[in-house]
Amino acid sequence: MPVLALLHRLLAGPVADLNGPSRALLVTCYPVLLTAVVLALSLAVHRALPAAGGTWLFDLPSRRRRSNTTAIEGEAMARTDPPAPAGPARADVEEAARWLSGRVVRTPVLRSPAIDRLAGARVLMKAENLQAGGSYKMRGALLAVGRLAAAGHAGVVAQSTGNHAVAVSLAARGHGLAATVVLPVDAAATKVARARAAGAHIVLAGTTVEERLAVARQLSDATGHPLIDAYDHPDVIAGQGSASLELIAEAERAGTPLDALVVPVGGGGGVAGACLAASDSAIDVYGVEPVGCDSLARSLAAGRRVPVVPGPTIADGLRPSCVGELPFAVLRDGVRGVVRVDDEEIAEAFRLLLLELKVLAEPSGAAGLAGALRLAAGRTDLGRQETAGAGGPEPAGAAVLEAAGAGGFAPTLVGGLETTGVGRRRYRTVGVVLTGGNVEATLVARLVGERLADVTSVEGVAA
Amino acid sequence: MPVLALLHRLLAGPVADLNGPSRALLVTCYPVLLTAVVLALSLAVHRALPAAGGTWLFDLPSRRRRSNTTAIEGEAMARTDPPAPAGPARADVEEAARWLSGRVVRTPVLRSPAIDRLAGARVLMKAENLQAGGSYKMRGALLAVGRLAAAGHAGVVAQSTGNHAVAVSLAARGHGLAATVVLPVDAAATKVARARAAGAHIVLAGTTVEERLAVARQLSDATGHPLIDAYDHPDVIAGQGSASLELIAEAERAGTPLDALVVPVGGGGGVAGACLAASDSAIDVYGVEPVGCDSLARSLAAGRRVPVVPGPTIADGLRPSCVGELPFAVLRDGVRGVVRVDDEEIAEAFRLLLLELKVLAEPSGAAGLAGALRLAAGRTDLGRQETAGAGGPEPAGAAVLEAAGAGGFAPTLVGGLETTGVGRRRYRTVGVVLTGGNVEATLVARLVGERLADVTSVEGVAA
């Protein structure tokens, strides 16, 4: 122990000069002194390392999560909530990304000049609608099921409006586990068919999360197979976060680092994962909720989880009655705000993605782009943009998407973060996670067919 | 010149021993002898290098193109055609790929378990429908326009049913050149709108290639701006071929090298590029033509270019009346066969791509997948596959797509290549180039809406 030897040598001289009771006292206090010095050094390093971007052995997830807030917002607020349960941290998202690499599709990041022009910013879209199983839910499901399989479980139980159930079914088949999944009686037929095709045992129950959850818990108790929650699960949050991590890294590599990241919100697992993925950067993370299904928006405003009675929306995946406990513990400090979008905006984003980007996103996924366009709507004059766009110069670089301040989107943006008076932030590059692509053929026909007259104006800005 | 010095030293001894007329004769013949030796060595190297995979200085494009045939088929046939005009070679495709890298989108290679199962083989799809401008035509157009811009031209003229016109318009804008494009009076509105949005001068003329070409030539003469043909142009063939080159390389890298490559055929530029890209491999290249628009099929059967009166088809991009001269010079020896598909098969492939792969391909692009499925149809019992697929093991690896022999597809496969008696070839991995994604919203609604009852059975095999 060179440190102790050095300390001994340093102290031995002065101590040798002393005698009598002073010496006896000092010799007795020696271990205490030494402990104090080691502790002081330890604390100094502990404080210095995070500032230098390093990590520290004792920096537990809950501690790191809180420190994000200060970095992002500098907002001081006395929290009265009970301490958050142990949730995932950024390191878990990184580990998930490593483990999932090669096990899931590395989905492409796509871009459309027409969409850039409409948004007034670069919009980089992570096409998780092209993910195995048709949605980014495959990431969390594969990670959670993989760990349960490694722990020796023979089966799993899950409930969701569809994509999580499909993903758990496929992940279970991949690991040779039995899967029992509970879907609502009004689930999209394509999602039920996909879960069934993966060999899962299908149970249809109720129309709300509570009804499905009660059935799923009964099934879990009866079979002894663990329940994998669709969002209140650390592996699910970390897995979903890996999509954001890839998008952030690819944007960085392309020389267009993200200023903001927009993710649709159901139970909040995906956007919580995004917050963790972005937690060591200055990227503003926004959630998107359908009007009337805005539990996260209300929860952020209230400072505690607030359930809602979900209203009707074409975004069937964004209808849980309440944001999850684990996600909210991350989100209440990590997310910059929530954008509310209505069905018409979602349908418009759906058509843009289909006809301009050439990909099929389900309305829940299209909501992400609708949110990004809504963020921009306070500033962008679409009519003017269209005129300038036709034959004009490339839009990227010149136009920027602006957030905060007295913009037109203020009524739909909550979280108490716009009131700090930090002024406007300009977003040159916005990332969007297109979370899924499992959509009914009938709904595609209806969404493409409706307002066909409007499509021409959209095509007018295409390039 | 050490070689000459060496030869001189070797020959000097014997020559010195001779005298009188023998010596005079030998000294006179010395240059002739030396030339003969150098020529013999040169020819030996010329023959040895291609076998070793090397290239040779004097191996001109036309020479290399012919040698492909022997490598692929070993078919000996006395050709009576006039010598082919100077066309592009594999090296041109490689050079195009290098030049286009970073200038066009490196489109992803996509795959769907449901499509693999239907085909009975791995189907790797190069999503050029996600290319800038909405089709792979951007590659050839950018290369051709780039070279004309470098040569100092101030503008270009092009004609096509749409995608080439859109691509040339965008490429011209990118290079600051004026573009005049001629489209048919019945062109897809989205393609006209996209060309117009790119700032091109639009001329609508006739419904056939001949009518458009006549107008385009007039415009070219009047403006002095060169005409960039949609397929009878070496840069266009080489540019389009770079998509196939990327697909071949990515399949190789993923550990699933292609056995066959399927490309839709309009004027034949893309499939000729594919043949060049695949010319140093054992990959079988197939073209796909709509029934009634089968100029390439008829031309291969006749051994010379045969025009057709194009019948009606939803694949608006595959309707030229005759395969191009330069493409045919490559194709008559390079392509293994042509698969004819009808509108119903194209519509079914369109729906599979949309609902399973989650991408929007235009019917002309979807024809590629329709062709791959048609190739497999001789063997695959779709009903049986569906049953086996639900919850069964992964299809890839076990099932294979079979071609040639007395398969059920024989009536639709031409080219005289199935008559050589080489027996059946088994395709484990088939590449498909999804050439474009510019499609009318009305057509999307119609294709998705029609036969909605059938969609459920398709979804039954999804996973």
C-alpha cells in the first residue's frame, strides 16, 4: 500500500519528535486521521470526475438521473414526490444498445427535402417502423425476454395494445419460451395476427390498460411466468432508448448533430429511454401525445403522475391511461416538454411519410413527425414555404425550427420549462423516432384516400 | 530497357558464333524475332490475367462485355448482329459508384420474414424507392448531368415517363444547369409535380417514347443543350448499375451473398447496369417485364432488338416500346432471363412491400419483387407455406428458390438459356432492386383498397 506507506513516512517524523501524553494521543488517533484523509480525497475525486465527463463507482442511477435536470434546465424546484423507484440509467441504455447490436435491425435514418422544408429544419427520422416485428418495441422485448430466458424462465406474459405484444411474442419464440399476450378486444387485426403468427397464446380482454393488466397478472400468477410490462420495466426503457442512442450517434456521424429529439408517448418508455440516451448532451427531448391522451403533459404540469380517461385517437398505441412510474421518474426532470397533436395532424404526417419519405408508419409513429411539425408551426408559414420551395435553394441550413418563447405552439407545450425566461432556442436539426409500422390495410386506404385533394399541394413542395 | 538488354545478351552469344550469310540473315531478322517474342509474352499475360481475376490494359469495354457470357453461361453461339456500339463496362459501374458515393443516398437493404417465406428464399431488397428524387434514376442522371456540367454545358434535355425526368431536373438544379424535360400527356401527376418543383421546364407530349423523343430532339437542337437518354446512355447505365453493385456488396458483407439478382426492365438501363455489376460473379441476373411490355424478352428470343406496342399496365415506368441499343448489347449475353408479370402480381407485390416491408414502392418497382416471387412460383405452394410459416421455424436456410429445368415458370422465362440442359440452379439468396417510389395517392388508395379481403391471408404469414 504505497499511499499508506507514504502517509506513515510523512507523519512518522513529527510524531517521533513528540513524547509523553501527546505522543500517546496521536498514536491512538492515527487510524482516525488516516480514515479522514482518505475520505476527504475520495470526496474530492467524486466531485471532480462528473464535471470532467467521467463516471464514478458510487454514482447510482437515481443520483445520475437527478443531476441531468440541472445540466439541461438549471431549474431549481423543491420536489415533494416520494423517492423514485430504482430505474434504468444512461449506462443501461448503452449496454442495451451493445447487446441488441446484431440482434435487431439497425434501422436507417431517413430524410426528405419536402419534410425539411415544411418543418424549416433538418428532420432526421429513425425508421423503427422497419424494425423486426414492425416496431421499436422489439428492442425492449428482446432484452427483457433474453434476460428472463437466461434466468431460466420457461415463459413470459405481456399485455399491450399490440406492438409490445407482437414483440414479446417474437422475442419469446426466438428464445424458445412460451408467450401469453393480452390485447384489447378492439386491437388492430394486423397486430393480433402478427402475435398469433409468432406462436403466442392470445387473450383478448377489455379496452383499457387496467382491464388487460388485471388479466395479465392473473395469467402470470396462474402460469408462474413473469409479466413484462410494456413500459414500466427497466429493460424495456433501456431497450427502447437504444433506438434514440443510434439516432443521436448517426446524426453526429453525419455532421448534423441533433438539437432536439421528438418521440411519441404511450406509457412513456420510449421517451424515457430517449431522455437517458440524450442525458449527456444538450439535446432537448420532447414527447408527443394525442389530444385527450395527454397523461404525461398533465403529469408534468402537476409534478406527479396524473391518469386520464383516454379519448378516441387513430394513434392506437398512444392510449394508456397513465404514464408509467419508472418512465415518469426519468421524464419529470429529463423531458423538455410535450407536444399535443390531433388526429388530423397525425393523418397529415402519415401521408407525408408515405408519399414523401416512402415509408409506412402507423399513426402512433407518424405522431412523432406531427409533433415535430407542430413544434415548428408557431413560426413556419406553410404557404410561404411552399412558394419559396418550388425551384428555390435547398432549405437546410437557412431555415431553423424555433422553440420556446412566445411562439404559437405555447398552448400545446407544457412542463413548466418555457417559463424560465431563458429565451428562444433554435433547432437546426430535429430527430424523430418513427416508432412503428403495423397498420391495418383499411386504415391505410382511408388515410390516403381522405382529403386526396390536399395531396397535390403537398406534392407541390416535393423534390 | 532491361528486357531488351537481357534478350540481346541471350542472343548475342549464338549470333557471334555464326558468320557469313547466316549471320547477316539473323541480324536482319533480329527486330522481327524480338517483336514476335514480346507479342507472344503479351498474349500469354492477356489470357492468364482475367482468369486470375485481374484486369488488363488493352481489355476494352466491348471485349470485356463479350467475355462475360462465357463466364456466366458457357453458351457458344454464332452471332450475326453488327458489332455493338461502345458501351459501359464493369469498371464504369465501379467508377460511377465511387463518384456517386456521398452524392446520393446509400439506400438500405431491407428484408421481411413474411416475404422470405412466400419466396422460399432470402429476399434482399435494395430500397431505391428511398433514393433522393424517389428513384434510382437519380444515380444515372446525377452522373450524366455532372459530366455535362463539367464539360461546360449550360443546360440539358431529357424525356421519360417520369422518374428520369424528375432525376434529371433535380440533378440539373444541383449543378446550376437549366433542364427541359418531356413527359407523356398521361404522366403520373406526382412525377410532373416533382419535376416542376425542381425548377425544370416541363413539356407534355404524346404517349409513346417515339413522340417524346422527337420533341426532345427538337428541343435539344433548338437550345443546343444535350439530350440525356433515359437508358441509351453509358453514364445512365453505369449510374443505375451502382445500385446493384451496392446490393451485391452489402449482401456479401452480411454473409448472405446473392445467387440471383432481379431488376425491373423499362428501356433496360438498370438491368444492363446490374449485369455489368454482377459480371465478375456467378450471380444470375433476371429482368422483369410486365406482360405486353416485353420488348427485352422478345429481343432475347430473336437475338436482335424487337419493338412492341406496349400494352396497358399499372407499371407506368416499364412501358418503353423497345429495349435500348446500348442496354441490349450488354443484356443479350449478360442477362440470364426475363420474368413476365401481370398487373395482379404487381399489385400483390405492392401490398406486400407496403404492409410487410413498410415501404412504398411504385408499381414499376414492385414489379421486381413480383418477378422474384414469380421465379419461385413454379415450386412454392403458397398455401402450404402459410401453414408451415405460422409459428414454425425460421424459413431462411431451409427453403430455396429454384430456377430453370421443367419448373412451372418456364412459359414466362425466356432467353434461350434454359435449353442448355445445365439442370436446376438453387437460389438461397435473391436480390431485388426496388427501383422507385413515386406513386399517386389515388393509386395507393386503389391498390390497398382492392381485394382487402385477401390482405388477412397475407397478414397470417407475417412475423
